[in-house]
Amino acid sequence: MTTRTAGPSAAHLAATATSATIAAPAVPATGATAGRARSALPPAARPPLRPLRTDLAFIADWIARGSRVLDLGCGDGTLLAHLQRERGCTGYGIDRDDAKVAACVRNGVNVIQLDLDHGLGLFGDASFDTVVQLQSLQAMVKVERNLREIGRVGREAIISFPNFGFWQHRVALALGRMPVSESLPYEWYDTPNIRCATIRDFEVLARKTGFEILDCVALDGHGRPVTLLPNLLGTLAVFRLRKAG
């Protein structure tokens, strides 16, 4: 397999994109894998930043100032916009939803429209200091491949997902029903979530895919850390990982 090295290649990406050119910072790309790229609006045209949710503020504190960040399943770009303006970070968001991509542009976030199950071949090895994937891992088909790709393109990773081991989920299953909760708000027949994992499940997979676990925190429904029986009382699991070795 050919190794792609990080470095400026915005012109290459612009040639393969279907809309706007990418603003700095540039990313390496290949024509076969480049997604639709959108440039951020200039600062004067951006809306004011909304206050971060408690869980996002907690996660933002794990990211060093000036880091190069890739946000997978970035939504409207709220976290990356905060990191850019408040912590001097640079980077890209990735999402496949048209409306969320447009919201990223309005929020001043460089965004690439891409289905994450297609992989991250767009980026070279170690292109980012931190790769973030918050509450979208459970909607992916190729979870293990995705984690290995995160380890390839990033030096560290922050991953969050709904904790299926949360006590309310266990009670629902014991009563013969699929759980519906604040962290899993869909019915079984219309949910985008196709993977269900507990904190302990993910610990096993993280090590299998070559990661060292730097930190693991369970958050409650208000985004506050849970210290007592986290796999039972935490609704959201947040892992900070580093590629082992």
C-alpha cells in the first residue's frame, strides 16, 4: 500500500471537489477518495458562537492549544468552531449530511462531505494531532476499520458513544423491550444506531485496534463525570486514546 505523507495539496483537493476550494490548512488528497469540500465563511460573516454543551466543553479541555484536529461526524461544527476561536486549533470536519455541512460553513469550519464508512484515505499518515469522533461511532458499519484509520491519521483520538450498559438500558432489556433514553432516543425500527457497546466492550476493541487508553470518563445526562459504577450509571462513554507504540 502506498504511504501518503502529510503536506499541502489544496490545489489537488480543489481539482477533485465538486464545489468550493479548501481554505488553509491544506490536506493531502487523492482524486479517487476526495469528498465534496466546502470552505468556511470569512470571520465577519460568521454567526456568534453558542455556549458549548457541558460534554463538549469537557472534551475540548482534552485538546491541546494549537492542535490540528479532525472531527468525524462533526454535525454543525460547534466543537471545531470553538477550538478554532478559543484554542487556536486548525483542521477539518467531516459529515455526510447536506444541512450539517452547510451549517459548518456558516460557523467558519472547513468541512468535507464524506461517508465515513468509505474510510479516511483522503488523509496521509499522522496528519492530525487529535481525531475526534463524538456519538457517531455507533452508527457506522465498519467500526473496527474506522478505528484503525483513526489511529493511522491521528496521534491521539477522543471517542464518545452512548453506553449501552447504562442501568436504564439494562432495565428495559430485562423487561423485554429495546431501550429508549436520552442518549438512545430512537425506537428500534427507526434508529440510525446499529452498534451497541458498553464501556468494557470498547476497552477491548480499543486495545485490539492498537490503542493505549489514556483516559476514560463516563458522563451523566447533564455531561458531568460519573465516578461511582461508571459502566452502570454513565449514559455517555468518552475515551481518550493514543496509538500504542
